[in-house]
Amino acid sequence: MKNKSVVLSILIVGLAIFAAAVWYQSRPAPVAQVEPVQPEIAEALIRPYSPILGPEEAPVTIVEFFDPACEACRAFHPIVKDILAEHDGAVRVVLRYTPFHGEGSEQAIRVLEAARMQGIFEPVLEALLEYQPRWASHGAPAPGLILGIAQEAGLDAEAAKTQMMAPQTVGVLNQDRADVEAVGVRQTPTFFVNGKPLDPFGADELRALVAAEVAANGS
């Protein structure tokens, strides 16, 4: 009987350790206490023309400084979409252009702006990110492929050629470059959630910060 009690005690302790290990692995990422950026920087985070994914009136705003030629931005895109789906109606994403990869980045941004004028921004964004390895290879970039990829996603390429060079497109590029400098963005993607910088950086940290802001601001 004593031996059975000992075995049972060992099993109970083992189960407790196992449960603690499972909890540790699956626990939510801690949310660091991050203060919003200074007002002068906050003014440069969002512009009226900035593309928005999700409901415009959502109480939680993720600002993503992204480069369509950036591999990390491509990797984070499904995570951002998953966050939007998880907090349906409570979160929006504001995209800011950050052309850090030269000609390919700028060409892709111009195409995205043409797509926005034509009302097909998201399908073209998805296509450019899906085929990014073809046109944005750092070893052999091929920006000439971008327009054709966008056309396959529904873009009117002939109209886009004019829209890509339109004064408003040039203005968007110039303003976003200025805001990237003002905010101090040095890498992509860079995220702000309701004006709070994501620090430390990571997918789990982004999910946790968004969840905390949704809880604080309501759905």
C-alpha cells in the first residue's frame, strides 16, 4: 500500500510539472509597459491618404511601416491578417510606404498607388507579396515584372502607367519618405499600436500589444 502511495505521489508531481510546462510554453507573451510616442511624432504616423486594411473606424490602429520588397514584411503579412481576423472589427492596419530597397520598392509602391486609385489595392498587394521572390530578389531584382504581376491581379496596366507617375503618387512617396525620417524608422516592418512602438519586436509581442489595446479600448 505504501509503495502504491509513493507511485501515486510521483505521478501527481509529474502531472503538475507537465501542466506547468505546457502553460509556460503556451502562455501569452508579456506586454511591456510602452508609452505612446511624442505628439510631434504621432502626427507623422498616419496621413489621410494612407491605405487602410480593416474597418476605418476601428478603435485599435496598427501602423505598419513596410516595404513591398522586404522579406520580413512578406513574412509578417499573414500574421497581420490573422490579427485582423482574430479581432474582427476592432483593429485596422494603416500602411506607410518605406522604400528601403531602391528601384524595386519604389516601382511596387507606385503600382500599389495605381491599384488604390482603381479600387483593387488589396488584391494587388497580395499578388506582389506572393510573387515577391520573383521580382525583389536581392541577388537579381527584376522590377520590370511588377506591373505584369499586378495586371494578373486585375490592374488596368495602361491606366496604371499614367497613375504611377501622377503628381499625387509622387506626393505620397515624398511625404512617406519624410515621415519615415521624422519617425526614425530604420528597418521594416516597424509597428506602432495606438501610437505605441512595438518594443521588443516580434510576432508574439505584436499579438500581445494588440490584444491589450483591444481590451483597453473595447471592441
